[in-house]
Amino acid sequence: MSFVEIREESPLQDDVRALIAELNEVLLALTPPEFCFHMTADEMAERATTVWIARRDGEAIGCGALKRHDAHLAEVKRMYVRPAEQGHGIGGALLNEIVSRAAQEGIAVLKLETGDRHPAAWRVYERAGFQRCGAFADYPESTYSVFYEKPLTARPAAA
């Protein structure tokens, strides 16, 4: 199996848009639409969000994003690895990039919302030190959502 490269990229590329569309289809098959909290590629391209793409041989196979809510709170968004690529640590590597950037920026706490039918994702988050918590921001409490948080060692952002 060839090397996987993870780097910051624009979500506005055609292959990344296709990956995001695939993610949306997967989520909509598992969760009612009113409890799917998608970000469009255009929303992911906004200044408050940074996107990482995992590629194998140039093909986009996974993604993850860091959405900043304010100077102290950020959120892990749009985590996805194509099914054929799961189980090889790609999700954990994407998550590590997100956590590292949030810590570098001095974010105090990183949170996320995931579905109630995603135990593989739960394992990735729990291995990275995330713990379950209640709803946050504008998410409603729901049996369809599972919330996680990870306090980070706040370091001042570089000047």
C-alpha cells in the first residue's frame, strides 16, 4: 500500500467536493436530515475553518476540518475516510493535525458532534483523548448525536 499524504487544502477542488458529497450521503443514510449538521464546501472555505485532505497516489481519500468558534473554542468537523481506506490510521492522523493546530493557536477546548451510529469514529476520538460531553454551540440535545470534548493545553498563538 502506498504512502498517504495529509496537507491543508482548499475544499473547493472538484475531487474534494466529491469526497464531501460522499460523506454527506453516508451520513444521510444513517441519520435523519434534520440531525445532520453538514458544512458545504463553500462554508468549509471560510476563513474560520482549515481543511486537511488525505491523499493516496493523488486521490482524495479522507478529510477533516478545524472550525474556530472563538479564541477559546474550536470544533472538529467533516471527519471522513473512505470505507476502503478505514482501519489504517488515516482518521487518527487527520485528527492529530486538527488537534495540533488548535493547540498551536492556543484554543482551550476542542469539541465535536458525531452520530449515534458511528462507533468506529468514537474509537478514533477516544484514543485521541476526547471524552463525551453535552451539546454545545447551537447543537440540540438529541439521541442522534454524540458529543465529545478535549481540553487542550492553551499556549499563546505565535506573534
